[in-house]
Amino acid sequence: MLAGRDVGGEQMHVDAYAAVPFLCWLPNLVVAEFLIRRRKLPSLRVTPPA
């Protein structure tokens, strides 16, 4: 039971399935950011049109 209600296995699967895509990308983004900062690569700079 969770907060006074019974959460079925199907609902738990739906909740986990919604979070998995985000959680899969997060470590990749952290590693990419680390590599960019460590190598002092130039970042994207947006300049206003002339």
C-alpha cells in the first residue's frame, strides 16, 4: 500500500515506464557535459542578427 491506496502492478509498470526514457538520457548528458568542460571545447554561442 502506498499512501493509503493499493497500487497495482500494472500502475507501477506505467509509472516506471514513463520515467525510464528520462533516466536513460540523464547519465549521457552528464558525461557529455563533463567532457565538453574538461576539454574546454567551445560552446554554442548565439549572436543576434546584424
